[in-house]
Amino acid sequence: MSIPYKYLPLIAFLLLSGWLLWPPAEETTNAGASTKDPEQTQYVIKFAAGWAYLPDTHPFGIGKPLQGLKNVIRDFEARFPDTRIEVLTVPGVREYLVTQLGSGEAPDILNVNVENVWTDVQKGWYVPLDPFLEQANPFVVEQGDATKPGYKQWWDMFRYQAISRGKAAPDGLNYCLTFDMVETGIYYNKTLFAKLGLAVPETWEEFIAVMQKIQAHRRDDGTETVPLLVNIGAFNDWTTDLFFDQLYYDLLPGIDLAQDPTREPYLDGYLDWDELAFLRQKGFFGGRDPRYREVWQKMRELKRYTNKNLMTDDLIREFVTQRGAMIWTASPMSYRLSGDKSLGFDWGVFYMPPFTRDTSPYASGQAMCVIGGAATQLEVSNSAIADTDPSLPMRERMAQSQRLQRVIEFLQFICLPENNAQIVNEYPALLPNIIGVETLPILQPFAEILDRRYTTTKWIFTFDLRFSEIQRRMLELYLTDGIDLDGFLHWQEQNLDAAVANMLKRKVPDMQRLEERWQALAPARAIMQDLPIEEPQL
């Protein structure tokens, strides 16, 4: 089954907005590629940059064609005359990547969601970046200022350390360079809010009250205004993680069973797949877990105030024509709205407000957490070490490869603030992750959101794609009254148990270590209310 990257929050946004055309069915060289004489070229580095910065494209059909990445590439090629960088578009389907990676013919640099990379790291398809990130960026060193980030470690150049370092794989290694950031927010019609006397809600109860008033409002033609525009992708991904965090946060002292020394300083309390699998065996995340039931109950309550058809991709039109008062989407929407000269209303952005004890007895009182994070996630494929003997261990191939060295130099070059700013800040869509590159003013609300604590877990990226697809399909059925809560949870339990069994079979984690930690945390759980009863072992 061919499954596109519709599970990624940002790609969900793209499906929603129709911003860019889907990549072509076959790999193609993007317009604006280098025209260097091939005879002078020793290294041809293929770069699948992703949708955001493709040279000569027009995001949303607005403004001049993008030139930032192309200009930086030209500067790099001038610095290294023996190198040509080819910017590619590649199909966003896993089967394509698996075929290319397995044959060693993938682009040298890929833009792939890192959780999808984690499932394949044992295959030698991706190059761990730690040895380079832990060393100085030579382009910073040559500038001669020892106080600049990057002079001692390349790592130090990244603004959002929690998210950037938190992308370490379960094997403890980093395969991802977090080039920029994205976050979601609720865009709202400020003009309509003022007309109805509404303020930006600060609690969940206030949010519901705002939506009730909007729902009661009739447009001039007598039709209703949809309070909140959202699609099934947002329910399946963002809403699940936010509501889960709101209701389970207070349990973390008793259920956070593994603290990875690499990631824990940056992802405090994050639940990895093996912890979720273990907790499922202890009775969590099923019909007898009251918090888990409440996650989905609250989701159905929210659905009362959204568009009826959750499968539609044309929600932006509903918002700009004022048939919807709010739309929950990602930061690139700011560029679309700011470039619309005939919009007809003022707009603003706020974040989903937190649950209170009036919402649920299990509400933690914490602000809604970060669910966005890394947008353009760059990985180096095994093609970058194609000049070495494939029978050698990865470490030896990395040490020997001259091609890899040039690939890394290119990544270090685009991380220089002056280069990064040309690319990321060419238009307001994504937020820079390099210190010294300022966030554009229109995106400042998202920068403030990104300063919050990161989510407790990312459910649809934790297990396999089959799990995510089944959850999405059954959730859509549940939210549209095609099945009741118990029916949905029956399917969800079967879905989760199958995903857990598959992961346990493939990865064989140290469950005894988790059991020992579980026993050690028993005193903390003893004072917690309404914990589920342990279910039979799988």
C-alpha cells in the first residue's frame, strides 16, 4: 500500500492548503540547477530539499520566484569549484525511498521525517551525524570569533536545542539536521471576534463558549459560520498528542520508565515506543483506562464545533471567504494571508487553550505543549559514502569517504547565519533554527509557542504506518457518529496491540529493565487516582 507523508503535520497542512503541487512521479532535477562543466566536477551532490525552498517556485502563487537556496548553492559552488549541487524533487512515498536507499541510489541529502528514519537506522541507509555535530563548524572557525556559536561545536548553532537534540534515534545517534521549525496555531478572524464581542480564550471552557457564540451567529445570507475549520489529519495527529499530554502529564512521575541520557535533558518526560508498549501491557491506553477514554471523548466534543466533512482539503477557502471563523493549521498560512490583498478582515493567531479541572478531573493545569517542531529535517543517505567499500562498517566508511566530507561541508555552509537567513527568511513560512537569524515579525506568535515544553509523545510517529492509518480511519468514523466510543476503543485496542506486538518482535527491547523501573516507581503511583488495571500479557 502506497502511503504519502500525509501524517506529517506540515504535509497535512499542504494537503489542506493545496500550496504546492505534489512532486512528480519520478525523480527530477529542479529548475535552477548548476550549469557547471561536468568535466570540471568531481562531486555531484544530489539534494532533495523538500517543498519549502525549491528554487523558482511561487509558494501560494504569491510573490517572486524563490532564489535564496539557489544563491547560497552558487556561493558554495564558487567556494568549491569541483562540486555541483543538484536540487531534486522526489516522490513522498515510503516505497520510493526504500527502493532508492536499498540500492544506494537515493539523493545524498534527504528531507524525511526523522521518526520514519528511525525504523531503518539498523539497515545502514543513513549516516549518523554526531561526529560532525560534536566538532566545530569550519566556516565559523575561519571567521576567527571564538564567541560565535559553532566555533566549538556545530551543535551550538541551533536555537531550539530541545527539539534539535531530541531527534536522536532510539540507538542514541543523531541522523537528523533540524534546519528550521514549524508550529501550529489557530488563526482567527479578528474582525468577526470584535463584532461578536469575543476575546481570545485562555481556558478550554472559554474556548468552547467562544465557539458556541460563533455557531449561533448567522451570516448576512442566513447561513451558519463554522467556528473551527480542521481536518481529520489534525485530529489524528495534533489533537491526539495535545489531549493526551493534558490528561497524562500528572502521571509522568509514575510512568516515565526510561531516561535516555542523550535526550532527557532536552525531552524531559517523553514516552518512547518501548515505554508505551510496556504501559499498554499494564492496562493503559484502552477502554478501561479512564484518561484514555477522556482523550477521545473530549475530541468528540470539539468536533461539534468544526466543519462536518473532516476529509475536505479546501478549508483555507472557507476561512478566507469568512464561512469559518477560525482555522487550525501551521505557520506557512501566515504568508498566504499576508499576501491576500482582498482578504477583507483582520486576523490573528492564538494557541489551543489548556484544560482545567472543570474540563476534566485529570487535567494537569499545564499550558498546551509544543506539537510542532522540526520542519525541514535533513538526513545524509548512504549515497554520500558511495566512494567507499560497502562491506566495511559504517564508522570506517565515514572516516574514509571524501564525498561525505563535501556533503557535510555543504550542510555546515547552509547553517551559517548569513546563508540560513537567505533561505529560511526569504518569505514568512517556517522559523529559523540557527542562532543569529531572527524570526520574521509575522511569525513571532509561533516562536513564542515553540518556547513551551515539548509533547509527552507523538502517537502516529511512534508505531508503524498501518497503526496510524487504521487510527485515522476509525477516528473519522467515530467523530462523525458512525461508531460509538466503545466501538472505537475496541478497534483502537486491537490496532495498538498489533502495533505493539510488531514492534516487540522487530526490535526486542529490554522489557525487564522497564519492569524493574516500573516496580521502583510503585510508591509514586500509589497516590495517583484512577489508574487502569493491568491486562493480560500479550
